[in-house]
Amino acid sequence: MRQAGRYLPEYRALRQRHSLLELCHKPELAAQVTLQPVERLGVDAAILFADILLPFEPLGLGLSFSAGEGPQITRPIREAGQVLELPPVDPATDLAYVMDAARAAAQALPPNIPLIGFAGAPFTLAPACRKEPSIRRAAPSPARGTRASSRSTRARCWAVRRRFRSLPIGSRSKATRS
């Protein structure tokens, strides 16, 4: 969330009235936060206000954020078999608020200012979905773990990718200015 300019007074005022997830879930608020650094600092690009862990919500992993603790995963995946129980996710409907925020921000930006967005791909999300209760205080990275944990991580990655089958990895965004 560093792209939000956490130190900006405009952002801090919004955070006093809205939770982090509320800012992400409401496209008009996410777009407003996206535009704040552009308007105040005149930066050469806007970064979409979102969190790469948002796909955990439709997967039913229980994402929340605690002050000073960072993201909390209340139903972590401990075994590869649990991944098979995850529901399929349709990003167009289950995460529509992210694209709505991208469209709103793109519409409001000057034509010469690009909008940049980041996404949590399976190999990024897989290690995070196994940790609890706070990602910051969780177990060491699976990359440093055993061969079994490495196999388990690979299985989680590919299973999460299958749950997002319709996600257009590597394609251009449909968030346009027109």
C-alpha cells in the first residue's frame, strides 16, 4: 500500500473514516487514493490503490488488516489438499471493484499520466496463503524449507492458478480512458 502515499494528509483523513479493505472495496475511494499523489506531488504515473492479497477474499481465506500487524489470514492453507477445496473465482465478478477503481482512476487522470497496477500472481500468493495469523510474524519462507514444503508450495501455486482460470495473465488492461 506504499503507493497510497500513506504519509499524505488526504490519505490519513480517509483512513480515519474507512478501513483499508473498505478503501479497496469502494472503487470511488480507491480511485481517490490513487489520484492523491498525482494531484499533490505531480508524479509521472499513478499506481492503482489495491492490495495483491485481495484474491484471498473470494477464495474464502479470511483476509483482514490489523493496525500495526499487517495482513491477517484467518483460514490459511496448510496442506496441498486444501487448495482443491477452494472455490473457483471469476475475477470479472468476484474482484470487479478493482477494475471499477482502475476505470475510474484512468478516466480522471490527465492523458499523459499512465496508470500502473500490480497483481498477486499464484507464485506470489501461494507462500502468503499458508501463513497465520499475521503474515509478518509467520513461519519462514517456503523457499528456505524442506523439499516437501517446496512441493506443497508448487501444488498451492498451480491450484490457485486453476481457481483463477479466466484471469488474463499478461494481457492489457481493459481500464481505458474512453
